[in-house]
Amino acid sequence: NFYRYIFYFLMEYSLQSNSDSDRPSCHRCDLTFSCNCSHAQFIVVPMVTDDALTLDLSFNNIVMVTDDDLKGHARLRVLSLHGNADGIHSSAFASLWSLEELDLSDNEIKIINHKWFRKLGALQRLNLLHNPYRSLGPHPLFKSLVQLRRLSFGSDALEEIGRAHVSGIDQLEELRVHGDNLRRYEPGALADIWPLGHVYLSLHGPFLNNQSLASAMLGDVSYPETWVILENLHLATSQSLQPFREAAKKRIRYLSLHNVSISDQRVVEFLVVTDGVPLTFLKFDGVTLKGEGRWEKAYQTDHKALDEVYLRNVIVLDVYKFVSFLQLGFLLQYPRKVSVINAGVFVMPCATSYLLVNLQYLDLSDNLLTDLTLQETLCNGRGTLKDLRVLNISGNALKSLSTVSQLVTKLSKLTHLDISRNGYSWMPQSCPWPPTLRYLNISQAKLNTVTPCLPVTLQVLDLSNNNLNSFLLVLPALTELYLSGNKFLMLPLGWMFPNLQILNIQSNTLTMFSLSDLASYSRLKDLQAGQNKFDCNCDFVNFFQSDIQRRKVMHLSDGEDTYLCDSPLYLQGRAVGRVWLSIVDCHRVLFVSVSCGLALIVGVMVCILLWRLHAFWYLKMMWAWLKAKRGSQRRRRIRHETEPLLSFDAFISYSERDASWVENFLVPELEEPRNTNEGDMDSTPLQSLSLCLHKRDFLPGQWIVDNIISAIERSRRTVFILSENFLQSDWCRYELDFSHFQLFDGHTDRDAVILILLEPLSRDDIPKRFCKLRKLMGSTTYLEWPQDDDRRAEFWNNLRKALRTVEDET
């Protein structure tokens, strides 16, 4: 021990010398500030938030809890150090003023330090079970625990309990003492604890070897109002029943025996010991019976007060020799409640049933009853068990629902019937039932349909965990309906249950429900529909979030977090109440309609704008140009091989309305040979020019755009006859723009354009859509057709000079 304490001292010093940054952290805390740090292999107390209310450090390897580990956790309410080591500093819990529950069980604590509990004035629950301490120590441990209500201590190593150990405890709701190897008990040590609600005593060794100790201890905690639970008893001898005499003297009323081995003789002796005792509740849980059930020797005992007998997990070693209790009328005539659960019962003889004259509650669940043996148990419905109100035969081997209904018809006071966990595969169309039946449980069977077999008097019906997918039966008195674990695709029609207040339809295949579905339930208050396969469409999500979450329609007692999306796939697993759907998801038709309308409006506005800017004309011209250009390139290659590139001196672009001027003035003047002075016979004649006119020189049958481009390419100059008529001609604009493209395409000289104004036109008079013409007029010298005849000779001379300049250059 000396070396152990040296080790712990060094360990504590080492841990204290480390800074907080060296301690591990635990971040497994939920929104309620409950931190689960169990099974994490911590060797020291980890750091957690100071706001933690619950801290679970169980099943770790913490070897020492220092005085600094839990500082700052003044708000902590629950602390579990279950399943760790034994090193705890005397001031480890000094800062936990608000602690209400402390679990130090299953450690290696050999000495309990009373200083641990000095500051724990708010502690209500303390668990010190299964530690290897032999005694609770020389000092009162619990004197400062004024709020303590539940105390558990002891282990196989506990040897002694004295008055000083438990002094200061005034009252407890629950006391657990594990003292299977207890050797010394100071009489009266537990007697001062009053009132005492439930006491659990595990005294295997004292009941066998030290009955006086067991008697003293059991006598100290036995009160008429106290529930006494004794565990791990082997009642093999008469002396082992001696402690019950002390309990009988205290007029004990509630007694439970857990994990008990007993024989026929000891049962008789127990009945004798408790003769005349006002024992109202007797429970055997986990009992092994060595005998044949021959207890009639105790027939003279008085157990008129016995109201409830509870037997569970019973093993009868000689089950085939076991008698039918026909001689136990003195005992069976009194109880009003009998439970025989998981006891291997395959039949209760009808004669035995007749003995249960006061029986109101019978539980034969988890046994081996069949349809045939149930007929014997209920005497084929011949009027036995007339006062029976509750019958539980769940978890047996029953197959016929019709047989069960016929057998219980004569139970005229029956209100509750539990026949769940049996093998019913179908439901007949009609079944007789007692008119008093209000509660019926047929859950965990194999039913596929619901028929009028069900009684209309039912107020509570449980059909959970079957194979039902519809419910078409009017039950006007029904207030609670449980349909979880079936295959329903929608809620049942509410008008069939006008008084329904609770509906549980969890774990089905519901995809949604709506306000109209719930509106058909006129009195429904509580809906439990979680854990279904909800389709999170807009209607359902909006209804759930706007009406259900705000409790405008219904209360969901199973919690909103159980309502999860199953579809669409990108929302799968998300809570319906926290899903957000966009307007595109929820109003797709409206969104598409509005979007198309806006797109149409924008398109119209853009078209108007483009029309105002003459963009369509430019696009049309650009397309024509690109198309024609490919043809011109092909033609150019052909002309290189077959003919000269230039065929005309000038291409004349003019409006058809100005054709008279071109034909009467321009063509005669330029194409017909003339003298420099018409009156002088010796003057040098002017060379005639070759002009390209669309009326005369365009090839018939060829696309007009190709003709225009070809004429421009084959002419040295392009002469534009500008007038108001020109500005109104689309083809003139084509010719103007194509000529401009030719300039920038590199196939025409930049001075190859000549502008002739037939009428006065300024650059500002030309519309802005004629951007290229405006540009040419700003950068090119143009000729004006004079209205005065005297100046026309000069005009022609200038025009010829311009044309000859090009000719000379070529």
C-alpha cells in the first residue's frame, strides 16, 4: 500500500504540473450540455466546456482525479466515473456545488474519503457499489448530504456496517446495500432512516450463515410503507427463513424476492412465517423452484391481505411432476392481481381458474399457451373469472383470433385484452366480444387486413407491427389508435373515428399528409407520425413548417426531429422542419411562366432597340456579305485563270429614281467619245470610259448580291450618285457597304470611291444609320452636280480627271 500511495502521489504531482494544454479535450456534448466522454480511453480527466450539466466519464482508464480537474464546473449536475481506477483527490469535488448525481461504482476504491462529500450539499443520488472497500470508514460519510435521496453502497468485499457509517441520513427514497459477504452489522445502523421508500438488500451469505445479522438488518428497514426487495437468496434451510420473522413483526406489506432458489418445504415455511401478516404485494422474479407445488400444508395460514402475486422468469426443475394448485384454494381465493410471466406455463387447469374467485387482473404473457390449452384455462367460456377486467396473454402460441374472441365473450367485466405477439395471420369477418371491452392490443402479429371483427366499443386499439396497409372500419368510440410499424401510405380517413384523440402511425410508408387529412379528425390532439418516408415536396414542407411547427393544427409528441425526408435524394435524411426549398422548387410552373414572360418582354424590347438601331439590316447585310465573299473568292480565282481582273472603269451606284440622270447625262458624257472643245475640229477627242450599270451589266439569273460584289471587284472605281432617292434605297446601301468592306478587305484602293451629289446634301443631313456614308463624306472629296449649265463642263472635267487618275495608276 505504501508503494501504491507513492505512485498516486507522483501521478497527481505530474498531472498538476502539466498545463491545461497538455490535457485532452472531449467535444462530445449535445445542445443540452450533456457530455458523453465514455469509452474514450482517457487516462486523465479531459477538458470539457464549463457549461456542461452532465459529464459521463465511465469506462475510461482515469487513474487519478486531481483537485484541479473539475474546477470551473460549478453548474455540473450529473457526474459518472463508473468503471475507472481508484485515485481521487480529497478536494476533487470541492467545486461541484450544484452536483445532484455522482456515480463512483465499479472502480478500485479501497478507502472512501469523507472529504469528497463535504461540499456536495445538493447531492441527491450517490452510487458507491462494487468497489473493494471493506468498510465505509471511521468518519460519517453522508452527514453533509442533506439532500440525499438515493444511496447505493456495498460489494462482495464489504464486511462491516456500523451506526457511524450511515449517521446523518434522515430519509431516503431508495437504499441499495450489497452485502453478500457481510460479517458485522451494528443493530439499528439503518433504523434511523425514515421514511424509506424502497430498499434493495443483497444478503446471500448472511441468509445462509449468519441469520441473526440478516434478521437485524432486515428488521431495521422493514416498515409497512417500505417496499423491501431481497436479492440473491438461496433459501435451502429453515434457518434461512428466520430473517423474515423480523420483517413479519414490522407488518411488512410489500415484499419482492429476486434471483431466489426455494423448495416446496421452504415455500410452506414462508407461508407460515407470514401468516396473518398484512402482506399485500408478493413478487418472485427469477425464481428456481425445487419441488412439485405441494404447499397444501399451509392451508390454515391467513393471507387475506394478499392482493397481488407477481411471478416472472420461473424455472420449475420437475415441471412434469408439478401439480395444478388444486389444494391452494386457501391462498388463491384472495389475490385480485396475478402475473405469471415467462414461466413455461402451457395450461392452467379450469379447476384452478375456478379458485381465483376475486381475480380482476391476470397476466399469462410469454408462456406456452395454445388455442387448445387456452380453452382449458378459460374453461371454454363457461363463466369463470367473472370479475376479470384485464387479461394479458401476449407472447404465447395462439393462432386463432376467432377462438380467443369466443372464449372471452363470457368475461362480462373484461375491459382490457392484450393478445399481442401471437401468430394471427388473418382476421375473420365477425367476432363475438364482451360488450365491456375498451382496450384491445393485437400488435406484433401477422395481420394483413382489418375486418368488422373488431368490436365497435373499443376506446384504445393497438395494431402496431403488422402488415396492414389500409383501415376501413368505423369505430365511433375510439380515442387512441396505434398503427406504427405497418405499411400505410396515407393517414386513415378521420371521419371513421369521430372521437379519436391520439394517433400513432410511426414507421410506416407515409409520404406526406396535409391539412385536409388532419381536418377530417375532429378531436385529434396528438399525432405521432415520425420515422416515415416523407416526400419533401413544397406543399408538405410548407404545411409542416407553417402549420405543424407553429402548432396551429396539431401537437407532435414524438418530436419534430423524427420527421425526415426520404425524397428527393438530395434532401434524404434531413429534418422536414429544417428544409428550405427555393421558388424554383415550389412554383416551377409559375417560375417558368414568369421567366418566359419576362424573356418575351425583354426580347421584344431588344428587338425594338435593334430595329431602331437598324441592327437587323446590318446583320442581314453582314450575312449577305459573308456568303457573297466566299463566292467572290472563288470567282476571283477563276478570273485569274480566264480573264483580266478589271473590266470596267467605274461601277455606278445609283437609285432607280435617278436613272434618267445617269442615262441622259452620265453615260453619254463618259462612254461616248468627245473632243476637249466641241467647237474645235482639231481638238483631241476624249477617251471613252467603260461604266458598269446594274441594268445593263448585271448577269441575269445570278444572285443580286453576287452581282454587286462582282461589279465592285471588276471596277477600278465605284461612283455613288447621292440623292434623297439614294438614301431611301436598300440596294444602294448594300452597294455602299460592300464597297466599304472592299476597302478594308484590301482588294480596292482607298481612293477608289467617288461621291457625286445630285442635290445639296450635307454630312449632317445624312441619317445616322448611313454611318459609312457619313464617314466617307468626312474623309473623301466629293463632286456636286451644278444646277447652273455653265459650270457643268467643269464638273465633267473634274470627274474625268478623277477617273483618269485611277486609270494612270493602273
